[in-house]
Amino acid sequence: MTTTAIIGLGNMGKGLAKRLAGKADLVLSSRNLDTVRSFAATLPAGVTVLDIDAAIDAAEIVVLALPYDAAKEVAAHPALAGKIVVDISNPVKPDFSGLAIGHTTSAAEELQAAAPAAKLVKAYNTVFASVFDLPATQTAKVPVFLAGNDEAAVAEVEKLVAASGFAVEKTGGLDAARLIEPLGMLNIRFGYGLGRGTAIAPTWQTL
Ligand SMILES: NC(=O)c1ccc[n+]([C@@H]2O[C@H](COP(=O)([O-])OP(=O)(O)OC[C@H]3O[C@@H](n4cnc5c(N)ncnc54)[C@H](OP(=O)(O)O)[C@@H]3O)[C@@H](O)[C@H]2O)c1
């Protein structure tokens, strides 16, 4: 089974870990391992807790469940070479008024530049963390928008998304993150700015 490491156990990392525990060979890590161990103890057995270096070494897929700036730091880790790296970030400005980067680049492409030998895949950025706590039956048709240049890596992340209880909407190469990240920002605007709450997610309809 493909070993997946989640680096960062905040709202998103925990949500994804809860969905994947028992369904994937899962390694959890963050900068404070005591809190990671406490959280792992709440999950079904079989989840491994390792420091960030060891987690990256152990995994074929590394999910950076970190704020964009922290993800960029971790992306520079040389051991990520050859690994599938999943970027879930929305590079929002500190005051949440908009995205800090976009149009001619994206967080995913900047992380790819920081980790040139890794296989970057954009995923999950349009899914609010609280959505992971809903029953999987309720999210089976909620799309996770994927973008990546390496088709085999995207196919592996598709399997991970399915295991986590979501549908997949493939958007093409990594430059599509320039479009998916503003979609994540629109979701934030709907959820918080326009008061619709976080039990929402964008979907694409064929009419
Ligand atoms: N929340 C959402 O609904 C949502 C939805 C879609 C996408 N996203 C994206 O998902 C990512 C994570 O969001 P989140 O809501 O889970 O954030 P969060 O709850 O603030 O958790 C962030 C995690 O990153 C760790 N971290 C922060 N700075 C770090 C650093 N310099 N080095 C190592 N670890 C560091 C934190 O560790 P400590 O616990 O030690 O502070 C924490 O585990 C973000 O990029 C966000 O844009 C979030």
C-alpha cells in the first residue's frame, strides 16, 4: 500500500487523517510531535507518528497540510525528490482579503519550484476542513480538484482522494492551480464573507 505522510496536523491535516486512518498506510508529522501523538491516539490503530524528516523518508506521498509559507519551507527538503507532494494550500493574505499570489503563478507552482525534483499535485484546497467531519456518504460527490504535470502522480492522488471519501475533478497540468486557488478563495468568500458557513463546496455540473 502507498505510504502517505501528512505534515501539519491543524484543521485540514486532522480532517484528512480522520478520513484516511485505517484506509491508507498513514504517517503523521508536525513540528510538535506530542500533540501529534495525542491526536494519533484518537485514531484507529496502525497510524505511525514520525518527525518531519523521517515522515518524508517513509512516504511515497507527502501531503503538506501547512500554511503556504510553511509549506514552502518544507518543500525545500531535499528528501522530497522523486516523491508525490500534495499541496492543499490557499495562499491567502493575512487579512483574508484575497490571494497573495496568482494569475501568472500559483502556490502549487511556487512549491514545485521549491521542490523541482518532486511531483507536485494540487488537491483539497476547495474543501473546508469541517467538511471532513461530515459522514463520507455526504461527501462522495464533492469534487477534489486535482492539478499536476505527472499523470502517474495524479493517478496516485486520485486513489487517495477516493479513499478519503471524495470525488475527483481533474483540471490538467499544475498551471491549473492558478484557477483552482481563486476557486478556493471564492469558497472562503462564500463561507465567511457572505455568511454561508463552511458546509459548502464548489462542484461542476454537466447540464
Ligand atoms: N481550514 C480550511 O478550511 C482549509 C480549506 C482548504 C485549504 N486549506 C489550506 O490548508 C492548509 C492548512 O490549513 P489549516 O486550516 O489546517 O491550518 P492550521 O489549522 O493553522 O494548521 C496548520 C498546521 O501547520 C503547522 N505549521 C504552521 N507553521 C509551521 C511551520 N513554520 N513549520 C511547520 N509546521 C507549521 C501547524 O503546527 P502547530 O500546530 O505546531 O502550530 C499546524 O499543524 C493551509 O494552506 C490552508 O490554506 C485550509
